[in-house]
Amino acid sequence: MIRGEKSAPWRARARATIDPVQLSIIVPTYNEAPNVSELVRRVSAAVDGLDAEIVFVDDSTDDTPDVIEAVAATAPLPVRVIHRAHAAGGLGGAVLEGFAAAESDACLVIDGDLQHPPETIPVLWERFERGDVDLVLASRYAGGGTSGGLADRTRVMVSKASTAITRAMFPVRLRNVSDPMTGFFLLDRRSVDQALLQPRGFKILLEILARRALRVAEVPFDFADRHAGDSKASFRQGLHFISQLAALRFGKMSLFAVIGGLGAVANLAIVWALTQLGVDYIVAAVIGAEATIIGNFLLMERFVFHDMRDQASTGWVRFAKSFSFNNAEALIRIPIMAFMVESWHLSAVVATAITLVVAFVVRFVFHSLVVYAPRKPDAEPSAARRFVDELDRQATSPGEL
Ligand SMILES: Nc1nc2c(ncn2[C@@H]2O[C@H](COP(=O)(O)OP(=O)(O)O)[C@@H](O)[C@H]2O)c(=O)[nH]1
Ligand SMILES: [Mg+2]
């Protein structure tokens, strides 16, 4: 129904209520029956004094919708449930459906399992109400936030690594965002172009942030343990996430890979040609490696990171960083490979392949986050810069005569 409409449908929505709802709280649920009543109780207590509503968008196969209806009957604030027969777009699709159905333009999204403490809602609201941002997100990784509720060490690692890679892939859009994967955020839905969004799986916030430049603020929060039930995050969701990232940022990383591949071929060709000419193979290998590193840098400048050069440090600094990184990487990679062969008894080919794949990802992260990092916007201008600016100001200001 709602997703079919193409032109900013929620802008035209009439406000029918006498008491306009200030905040719509959207809760996507999939088999969360044992958590509903506690969630509604804690949310109601947290938003006391605010005209808020709760909109559950439910794809459950259990009795969650019935439980919500029962809780709604006695809740101190309006509670609705939209049960979807077809769970289109999964969690992301549910959130968009919630935006469309909300009474208010201020839409807050919160998980239904109490991993997001409802007591943080007033903090998000307070920040949002200042009016200078489109979106406020609750971050596990901002100062004071914690991720204690992640199930185990593996999930913590997966979460941190995927956050780092994601930020590396969107260094400009996610410059001020420490937790682009959080499911706990408050936004003005008018700032989101729903026609652009293609919800895939779990990470709707990333999609929202990547598609359009928004004014974003963060507040820290403590990611808690689940109140009851099991997580729906799965290996399949992980694959979904990778495809979402690839689809959002396919261009950059794939070009990076193509250039890296071309570089490897060029490297081999140079070594072959030089040894044919009688050059010592060690010398040939060094020349081949360095020529490839320089060639790759020039191609990356031209084709991969061209849109980020203006905001980054100067060309020579970028070159120095990239050159040092690639040389250090080559130096470190060989002993690690040797270690894998000696201690883990992997074959040399497998060890090389593993180190090359890891090196590829690390190289991409390093180039996105460090080599092409945007200059600090609030850095003090240099003395020379101030002098030139002053000269310019004087030269263009109206003359006395
Ligand atoms: N509507 C809807 N909600 C979902 C779906 N998958 C997960 N959820 C809800 O999204 C929230 C986060 O999911 P959860 O399983 O806790 O993921 P985790 O916190 O990453 O382990 C919970 O409230 C789930 O009930 C889905 O396909 N549809
Ligand atoms: Mg959860």
C-alpha cells in the first residue's frame, strides 16, 4: 500500500488528531510477545509528559499482535499494531512502513526486545528538539555508550569490524557517525526521501545515511541484554548486510579491486621483463613492486577517490601516506605469511591468498579513512593562509575614492 506511492506521501498527510502527536515511536517486531508489555510500560514511563504514540510494525508468526492489542487496551498512550501479511523488506521494510503510518513527522525507531533502553528516548528527544539536526542516533560507540548486550565476543568483533568497514566506505557521509548500524534513532521523516530507499535486511539507518547528506547528532547509550526471546540476527542477515554495503558503495570498492588486480599483473610483467633483460631478480622485484605502488596510487587518485581529493590533504601528503602504507604492508605481509605456513601448516598458496585478501580490505580501509580523510573542518588556518585571505579581503573591499 504505502510503499507504492512515489511522491513524498507523508508531507501531504493531514493531521486529524486534536492533540497533535509530537513523537511517533516505531517498534519493528518479529516474535517478541514476551517483551511487549514491559516495553510499553517502560516507554510510557519514559515519555510521560510528551504526546507520543507507539506504532508496532509486526511480521510475527506467533501471537505477538494479539499481545500488543491486549496491552494497547490499558496503555496510557495510543498503541497501534500494523501486522504485515507479507514481510516485505524485512526489518528495514517494517521501519519504512512505520514512517508512513506515523502520526507525527518526528519518528523514533526502537527495537522491541528492550536492548535499547526506553529511558534514552527523552535524551534523543531533547537533542532533536533543538531543531538543528534531521536525525539523532543512539550510539553504542560514542563517548559513554557501551555494547555490552552483544551476545558474545564474536558478535562484538563482527559488529566493530563491520562498523569500521562501513565507515571506511562512506567516509564523508559517516564522518560524524560512530554507530551507523544502530537500530535506535529519531528522525524527521520529511528529511528522508523514501523513493530512494531500498530496504534490504537489517540496516535501514545505514541506507538512510548513505543516500542523502543529513544533519546528524549522536547521543551515547548502553546496549542492554535482550529482555526475553532470541535474536533474529543470523548468518543470512550478515550476507544481506554485505550485499547492502556492496550495492550502496559498489563503485568504489570494486574499482579499487580492479586497479589492485591490474597492478598485480603489471608487477608480474615488470619482473618478467627486467629478468629477461638480465636484471637481478631481487632488484627486479623491488622495481616491480615500487612501480606498481606508484601506478596504483595515480590510478586511485584519478578513478577511485577523485570525489574526495578536494576535502583531503594535499597530493604529496596523500602520496606519502599511501606509499608508506604499501611498503609497510609488503614488509609485514611476508613474515605473517611465513608464520602461517610454519605454525599453522597452511600451504604457501593458501597463506598468500589469505594475506592478500586481508591486505586488500585493510588497504581499502586505510585509504578511505586515512589517506583521503577529510581535513579537519575547524582547523586553524595557517599564517600564510590568513595573510592571503587578508590580502584578498583588502583587494576586493571598496576603495576610499
Ligand atoms: N517487523 C519486523 N521486525 C523484525 C524483523 N527481524 C527482526 N525484527 C525486530 O527487529 C528488532 C531487532 O532484532 P533482533 O533480533 O533483536 O536483532 P539483534 O538485536 O541485532 O540481535 C527486534 O525488535 C526484532 O523483533 C522482521 O523481519 N520484521
Ligand atoms: Mg536485539
